[in-house]
Amino acid sequence: MRIELVDNSLCRIMAETNEKLEPIRDFFKTENDNKFFVQHHNPQYSAPDFKYGITALGVFKIGLLLSVLKVMKTLEITPDIDKKILEKFFPMKHLNIKPLIFELPCESNEDFENRDYQHEAVERNLKRGRGVTVMATGSGKSFVIAKTLYSLLKTEPEKIKHCLILVPTTNLVIQFYKDLLSYGLTEDEVSMFSSKEKECKNTSIIISNRQWLNNHIDELPHIDVLQVDEAHTFSSPGSNSSDMVANFETNIKFGCTATLPNTIDRNWDLIGNIGPVLYKKNAKDMLEDDYISDLYITSVKVRDKDIDKDRQCLFSLNRKVSSENIQEAYELERKYITDNMRKLYELPFCYIKNESKGTNTLFLFDYIEFGKSFYEFVKKEMGGLGKNKVFYIDGQIDVLEREKIRKTIEETEDAIIVAQSVCFNTGINIKKLHNIGFIFNSKSGTKIIQSIGRGLRKHETKKEMHLYDINFNFKYSERHFKERKRIYKKEYNKDVTQEVLYKVETIYV
């Protein structure tokens, strides 16, 4: 059996028969979790029962090479491997590069804390030259990225001249640029390439976002190193963002994220496009080592006394919903919550406001219609302070306006931000954030962990961060809250004997 290179990003297992290939494929087989929803929205489309990381022809993404070899070993198969694959998978050996770790200019500053685990993450990146780093929000991912790239540029200036940092959004381009400058790099070394800075400058490190780069990739100089930040957002098999990473013409590829994708097939896509996980530092470790703020979680259980009387409501707790009506039932529940804003949120908001007096609070929502209604509700509740203390952000708000709001929050107290979760669950850093309120109905582990991470960074004004999870006695609200509670326990317990500091506040309306 032989493994050959197909193109820049794909390999193929050359098996004599399908029977010899199938046992290997079975290790990369998972149930299609989206089958029901795909068929629900597209009744004429027959979704497959399973997804595979290896095609029927034996093709797989190059980053999965080690995983494939491990499977073959269990099956007592020793394949012949195309030399070109090894050159791509172990780029440092191929290029004869032995990177040294260089200190960033900021590390000479006594106010800067260089942590041991950051050094270890950089070390592993430089040794392998291809792979993913998983580090909790607040652990210094941007510092690890900066030090990795800086060390490569300093070690081999003739072989490595240009590094590209690829991020999901324009807002993150600006933020990453500021981070690199704060580490002591100069404007001659770092530049932005986005809708805000449309000219691609010939600097050592270029920062760009996927939407802009998708249309302007030809304007880049030759890129020697690709660094993907918030890498989980680029893992969607068959999408433009996934293909962009997979097809990028460089062998040195790094990814960094606080959370791996929450489905197996997306994990295969991420690792396949970039490489295996090289280093992990989760929130539990960070809490135990006192690197991030302590987390206190309050479940604000809102009990609507009228809901069980309404037998016409599809989302009643006592009502069974047929598979054909699931979407309708969910929409009715969401509409009811939006239409009854004051009734459902007045007492919970007053409770959170009283508990968080003198500190800054971020409320996260999913749907714009709901978010705007909640924003207007909060402004009324805040009275005269609503104009100067309450801010609203959704995906349509300009990047520069978001940055203006972020700066304002860092300089004020008792402020409230009502923000769409998609704008705040990755990459946005507000150190002076003390409280987060979940007013969405999500059960996505990635979204939840990323969102909580917005408030875990330490700041001189806080020792802990408080999460308020508002949930209702409605079918989907309760179902999704149970999943969030499971995530809280899994991700934030310091050890198996000590649960995350957690309490329940029940409010009847």
C-alpha cells in the first residue's frame, strides 16, 4: 500500500482493492448530524447517513497524515510514502531550518509577563512547522503567534521573508495590528491589508481577513508562512474559507484557536488543512494557574406562570412537537420571547443590574430583531443614563464604530453593551468587562466558550467575572440551557472534585 501526493493539499491511499481501503475509511467515519435538518429544509435532497474523512477513492487532506498512519499501524499496515508528502508535512526538515526562539522587544519591559506555557507553544510550533495551537481566551494567543513568526523571520531572513496572518474579520485585522505594535514590532515590519488599508505593503508580516483576501489574493507577495487565527472559523468542508487555507501555496502553516470545532468532520477539515494539534492549554488549566479571572455563573431561571395555561403554544413544556413542526415551534418560542420583552426581562435585568452595580456588562443575543428590542428595553430601564451608558453592536455596525465603543468601555464604569454574539464571540478584547449576560438560546459549545472568554481577561478593576445565564421554562430554552450547563461543568471545573462556582436564582413573572 502506498500514499501519494495528489496536489498541494491532498494525498491518496493507493490500495489494491476497495476491501483493503474500507477498514481505514471506517476509522474516519461519523454520523451525519445535519441529516435531519438538511432534509427538513430540502425535502427532495437525500442527505447521506455518514460523513468520511477519507473519500471512496482513498483521498484525504494532508494534515491528517499522522492520524492515517496511526490507523494503519493498528491494522498492521506499513505504507510506502511519497517523499513529496513528507516534504510538505515536515517543512522545517525539508527547508533545513532550525529556528531559534527570539524574544520580542516587549519582553525587555518589566511590566510584561512571559509565561512558561507560551514559550512551550512557540517551541512546538517552530519544531514542527505545521499544526494547530489550542489556547484558552486570555492565554496570550496573539503573543504566541507574534513570537513564532518573529523567531522564524529572525532565524532565516533569506528563506522566510513574508508571513501572512489570516483572521476572520476586518475588526480583527485592526486589533491584531495593534497587538503586534504593542509587542514592540514596528510599522515597517507589520501592515494591514483589508478594506481599511487597501494597499498591500511589502512588510515582513501582513494581516488580512478572508473576505478581503478572497478577492485580492493576487496582490500578495510570495508568502512563506501562513498563520490562521481563530482557525475554527475556517473549518467548514467545501467552503471558500476552508479551501483558501487548504490551497495556500506554502508548507509552513499554523493555526490558533481557543476552541476546536464542535463536530468531528469540521475537526478533520481544520487539522487536514493545517496540521495536527501541537499544543493545548484549556480554561481549566488557566483557572488553576490563576492566569485568568475566576468565573462565577448564575443561572437566572425565569418562570412564566402563564405559559402552561396556553395549550395553543407549540413550545409549551407539556406539548409534544412533531418533526415536521420543529422549526415552527422554535420560531414561535422565539417570537413569544421577543413580543413579551418587558414581562420576561424586567425582573431578571433589575436583578443583574443590582448585582453588577458599578461594573461593565455585556449582553449577547443572536437575532437582530430581538437584539434591537432588548436594546430599547435596556435604554428605558436605564432612564437618563441610557444615552451615554448603553451601547448597541450588531454585524451591520461599522468596524471603526465598534472600536470606538470598545475604547469607551475601557474608560468608563457601569456601562452596558447589547451585542450580537457573532460580533463578540471571537477575538474582541475588552479587559474592563466584569459581567456577561446570555440572552441567546444557543447550545453551541464553540460559541459559548468563545463568548465567556471575552470576560476572563484579568484587569486591575476585577478579580472575577460573572456570567448570568437567563433561561425560561419553555421547551427549547430549557433544552439548550441543559447543554450549556454541561459545557460549564466540562470546561470550567478546576478539577473533578470542585465544580465551577455556580448558583441558581429563580424569578417568577
